[in-house]
Amino acid sequence: MDSNSPISASIISYRNDPNDDTIYYMIQVKNKTSDIWQLEKRFSQFEDLAKKLKVLFGEQLPTLPKKKYITFLVGKTPEDIEKRKVGLDEFIQNLASRSEVVASEPLKQFLEIEKNAKEIIVNPPKQIFEFKGFLHGIRDFIINSDQGLMFVITSDCSVMNRLDAYLTNMKAPWESEKGDQALIPVGCVECWQQQESGEFQRLWVKMYNSQAITCYWDAVASILLVGLDSGSINYLYVPEKEGFKKFTESMEIEQHTDRVMGLYYDNKRKYLHSISKDRKYRVLNLRKGELVADIEPDQYELTCLLGSEERKKTFVGDRHGEIFIYDIEKKRPKLIIKIPTNQLFIRGFFIDNQRNYLFSISHENGVILIIDIQLPGREQYSKEVAQLNGKSKSREIGWSSKRGEIYVGNIDGTVTIWDARKSQQLYVLKAHDSDITKLQWLDTDQTLLTAAKDKVIKVWSMPQYWRDPKIVEKEQEQEQLQVKQLNTEMYQKKAQQQFDQKFQDDDDDDMAIWHKDQQRHSDTKYEDIVELK
């Protein structure tokens, strides 16, 4: 039994039911406290299990026996059935050895865990609230708990709808300007505020002719930046003295020629940092309205940007898997290190300043990257310290320092929860019906917020303990006892082997004369005499 999984399972036999010409496979399940139960399943039930698990785990699953072994069984030879049994045994053993799969609802029902060993069940996250009513699919959002504010970036996710809107919004040369509001909105930003009752109320909405992609809120300067698919950036001043009920300034900045992928605002210098699919990292002095830096880190599209005021650094990721760290203490960002990750399409950054770790995710293959960025001022010595193999097509990453957990949002609407200390998956949460686009962990509330293209933001409460600590402790004691018994058995076996060998050696010494060639002297030569039998 794998030490991380609370159970083991295997197929111990099968039988042919003559009433319906069906093969039933007997599965034996055992938990760490030596409870054992058995159940019978048809092959079609294994197929149904595999389909349900694929929704949660994608391609990270073992395969069922090949098709030539899973066709109609009437007339099949015992050898064919035995091959299928072996394949199914490997399948179920693999699933049972993975704690995150055992925690899933499909396997829990399939193995009847709640009926036979309720104490090993994992406590799942609970949805406690959801925000609905957004015009489009959600691309990004920011919640500021101290100010009770939420900014939500949405865009029309339908290609055909966007094309229709672009054609409708296009102005002919003879048409007069009608302002910067969209005729048919393709994207928008919404401002929500928390009321005394605890509920959020929408204060205002600004619409765009282009998809809204990303945003950045500077709570000190009351400045909201919205990056658009067109390459432009919308600068909005949302004053607190007005109760955030409106923006009093709006300026469109033509910063890039392609989709804006990341934003950061340095409120001390009033510098706007941005990256784009046009491969440019640009810095604009908003006070003077001049470009102070136009950097092309490499030949690939830039995919994510994170600014750290504490470290005076920016972190830039690209589509080729490179991570660039820049010193922004002076006027122009200075590259201090380039970290190759051998992964593709860096998506999402998160810094733990207590542990000095930078977390990131590869969209292409789902590999989680953990970079030791050293103490502030020593980032030039940054190095990759770990990789965790997750689900491909991951889009977002979050981190809880207190819990030591990594949260990864995936394109299939699931969130994979990792125990960073043990480098293992804890749980896979089916959070949405479409691509996860943003995660935000709130330490004060110990809640996880998830957003997706399905136009919903959900709030999840994480369990205080994934499993009952008393049960886990009991399992550990049982494991230690089993290890002790095994060591005792191995010691006794070795001692017996040593005793047997010594007895054999003594016996061999007594009989040694019979194994030596005997010789006699005959004149000047020796002749061998055949051993005595």
C-alpha cells in the first residue's frame, strides 16, 4: 500500500454468471487499519468509472485493458479473460495508490468507501457563495478585502459574436465619432462594492470595443488599469472620496500592437509597466507621458508579469518557458537573471516572500515550477528547486502560505490542490463548467475564489483538516507496527540463514578430505588419485 493513500485495492478473482453471460470481477479493498471488504464489478462499470474520473484528472489516469481484451466476452477463452483481469487489476491498483483519486467522488462510490470505511473519507471544499449576472465570460478579477472592492474583467468568449461586434462597431470614414463606449460591447470592467450586509453591489460598468484581458488595481493611488486585446491600456482613476461610485478620469493608452498580457503600476514613480503578445516589455512615465523603456527580452510572446514593490523587481514569463527578473529601482528596468525552465508557455506568478519562493505554471504541460528567488537583493542567484507534474493546459496558479497548498486552475474547469510540503496532490475540485481563468486566495478568510468563462465567480471554504487527524495518527501507528513486524521477520530470517550457513560450513570442514585430490609419490612424479566416492 502506498504510504500516501489510505487504501489498497486489487482484483483477486472473477466469475462467469450463466444467467446473463457476464463476467464479474471480485475487488478486495483494504485500509491501513486492516479493515477488508470485497465487491463485484462488471467491466462496463470500470469503463463508466474511467469516464467520470477523466472529467477530474484528464489524461493523468492509467488505461483500461486494450480493446482486443474488452470486446464481447461470449466465446472468449480463459486466457483472454485472464489477460483482462490482469489489466483491470493494474488499473484499480494504480487508482487506489493515489490519495487524490481515492478522495474523488467517483472512486469513493465505485469502491463503496463511505459504506465500508467512512473514516478515511476526505473532507471536500465547500462552496459558500457565488457571484452571477456578469455580461460575458470572466477573464480576470481582483478583490480588495480592506476596501470591500471587487473589479471584474469580462469578455465575449464566442469568436462569431466578437466578429459580429467588431463589424458593427467599425466606423466608416464618413461617420462621426460617437465616443469611446462600445455599440456592441466585446469586453467590459465592472466595479462591485461590499455593503454592510456583506453582499456585493455593482456600482458601475465600463464597456469596450475590444476584449478586456487583464487588470491591475493600485489601492493607494486609486488607479485601475485595464489591458485590452487591441494592445491598448485603459487608465481609470476611481477616487475613494467619491466612494468608488464612479471613475473621474479615463485615458486610453496605445501601449502595444497586440494583446496586453500583464500590468503593474509603480505608484511612487507613476510608471506603468506592461507586457504583450507583441514580445514587448514597455514602461511608460504617466507623469510625463513618455516611454522610458521598450524592451524585447527574447523572440517569443510575453505571457505574464508580476511586480514586487518590496523587492523592487518585476518578473516576466514568455511562451518559450523563460523567466526574466528585472531590477526596477532605476529609471529603466535592468535584467539581472534569465531562468530557463525547459517548459513552455509560462502562465501565472505568485511570490511567497517568507520562503522566498516564486511559483509558476506551464500552460502547455501543467508543470508547476518552484523557483528559489533568494532574499531581496539577491535575486540574481535565483534557481529552480522543484517541479511538480500536473494536468496539461493549466491556466492559473494560487498559493496559501499558511496551509502550504498550491491551487492550479485548469482548462477543464477543475482546480487541482497540492500539498507543497509533500509534493503530492490532495484533491481535485470540479469548480466550473469551462476554463478556469483566475484564482485568488484570501488568507484572512481562508477561502479560495475561482472564476471561469462560465460567467460565475465562486467562493470556496477549505476544510480545516482534509482528514480526521485522529484517524491519520491511528493509521501511522498501524504502519509503524507493520514495519516493526516486517523488520523482526527479516531479522529472524537473516539469523536463521546465518545459522544454516554456519552449520553447512562446519559440515563442509569435516568432509573436506573427500573433496581434495589425493596424491602419492612414484619415483620422480606425482599422480592424481580419483576422489573417493
